[in-house]
Amino acid sequence: MNRASSGVILVLLAGMGIGATYLAHHTSAPRIAAEQRLIDSRNLLDLLPAQSYDNQPLEQPLAVTNIPLANSTLLGGYMATRAGQPSAVLLRSQTLGYEGKIELMIAIDANGKLLGVKTLKQSETPGLGGKIADWPNAWLQVFIGKSRHDPGDTGWALKKDQGQFDQVAGATITSRAVISAIHDALRYFDEHRQPLIGSSAHD
Amino acid sequence: MTKSSTLQNSLMLAPLIGATTSWAAALGLWLMFIVVISAYGVGMWALRSRLVPTARLLASILLAATLTSCVQMAAQAWSLQWHQPVALYAGLIALQCVVLEYNGFFQSPRLDRVRLCAAFGALMLGLGLLRELLGKSGLHLATLVPGGFILLGLLIATRQAWARSKPSH
């Protein structure tokens, strides 16, 4: 037991430590990355019914980037297909809420009907507007099955604004922003059905 | 309570509150703690007599850091979803090892060591289970950090009341 042997042991220990950490990182990194991708895509896509698509929508982006709409901006879009046929379009929409930007994922089926809406990012007041981030979300489920013309333009608003939808309690501005963004996305899809999914309306 | 045991206990407080929002997270962190502390104990047992006291601290830090990072990466590769809520607190295990080393933990009888680890695990799991159940039954506060502190306080108070009433029997 002397200083020199202690030093040698320390150097060996450091070398082994670095080696073991590097090896662990090297062997686990691909798996961790793959699992991270799976978690990400599950988080982004769980608003689509699992049997409604059989492709990897996130690897099939649409030519939609930063398109300004009336009340929101479309950041991007993805295509979900089933047996080679377009089954749904996912639009990533950004709008301005009460506190800041709100990012939504809006899924629309090939007939222009809303399949689901999910909040991806928000900074609204916790307990009030922040409730839009809850998942599953009873308030956002109300919009499922609606389309651009059902209800009509005046119906696509809060009851407070003579529309037909309830608001999130205590969060008028947040609710208004979300409704407008959903309506914007449905309108965009309706007007660009041909370039987006290559077919005209079924009904 | 000695000064070093206060330090050890306050270090345990961060994972005890932070990683017990669900019983699965608590179990995950505790398992990682047990694996690291056992491997560390074996490693230091082999090294301790071969090192001068000044080199011991460095060796202890190196070993604790290596083991913690390797276990963390293994846990991530095994189940990332399970690891994510405890990732922040898993790093503290390394610090815990070094503190336990200087606390004489590894020189204490084996039974005492097992008892301390088991008590830590029971407390983590109990708190995790309690917070998850309360959170699911509508008491959202229980899942937040202040709720964790309140519950821990209540548990300690219960234990002390129990301990105080015991001698009179």
C-alpha cells in the first residue's frame, strides 16, 4: 500500500470506467434511439385509430410547411395510408393561445371529417386553458366527426360567439384559438384535397 | 442524529419525493439503487485495502459514476418509458454511494446494511403506492411535489406517534 500503486490502480480504474461506459453507450444507443422514436410516434399518432393505417405516417410527410391560414399556421403534415390508399391526413397546426403558442395535431380522414385533435405543445394557465393538454381529452373529442361544412361557418365558434361549441371553463381565449385552428385545418384540407391526397370528395 | 447521517438522509429525500409519483417509478429507482450499491460495495471491498486514504475518494467517485452510468444506460435500453420519469434522480445514486462510503455504511454489519436498503425500498414503494392511489382517486395534490412532502410528513408523524405509544404497553 503506497502512493505509486494507488496511482496505478486509480489510472486503471479510470480507464476501465471510461471503457465500460463507452461500451455500454455504444451497445445501447441504437436501441434507445429506436425506442425513443417509437415513443415519439406513439405520442404523435395515438389520435388515429390503430387499425386505420398501416404505414409509418411520420416518414411520409406532405408538402405542407409554414402555410399561414386565417387564424393559425400549418407547420407540417403527414399522410396515413391503409393498403396503399390514403386514410387520413395529419396536420400540425400552430396558433396563439392566451399565454403563448399552442401546437395541435389535427387528423382528418379522406372524406374531410375530423378524426381527432391532440395538443402537442402549450403554455396555457394550468388548471384552466392548460386542460387542453390532457389526453384523452373530453373537450377535444366533441369535434370528432365534424367537417368544414358541418357545422357551417357560423357554427364553428363558441356558444358565447353564437357558435355551437362549449368552451373550456375559464379559458375563452384558449378555446377560441383551438376551435379556429381546427376550422382552419379542415378548410385547408377541403380546399387542397386534390394535391394532398390525390382524390376529390367521396361524398 | 450525527451530521453525516443528516446529509445522507437529506440526499435520499430528493429521489424519495421526486421518483415516487408512481409505484413503478419508485420500484425502478430502488432496483437501480440496489444494483449500483451492491456492485459498488463489491468493487470497493476489493479496492479499499489497496489504496492510500487520499486515493480512496477518487476511486469511490470513479466507481460510483461508472456503475451509475452503466446501470442508467442498461435501464434505458431495457425500457425507456419506465426510465424516463426517474432519469433525473438516477444520477443521484452515484452521490449517494460516495456519501455512504464516508458514512461507514460499508463497514457496518451486513444485517444493518440490508435493513437500511430494505427500509429505503419499503418507504419508496409505500410512498409511491400511496401517491398513485390518492392521485387516481382524485386527489391531484398527492402526485405533486408538495403533496409528496405532506404525505412523507404524515408518515413520519404516524411512525413517531406509534413509537411513542409503544413503550407504555
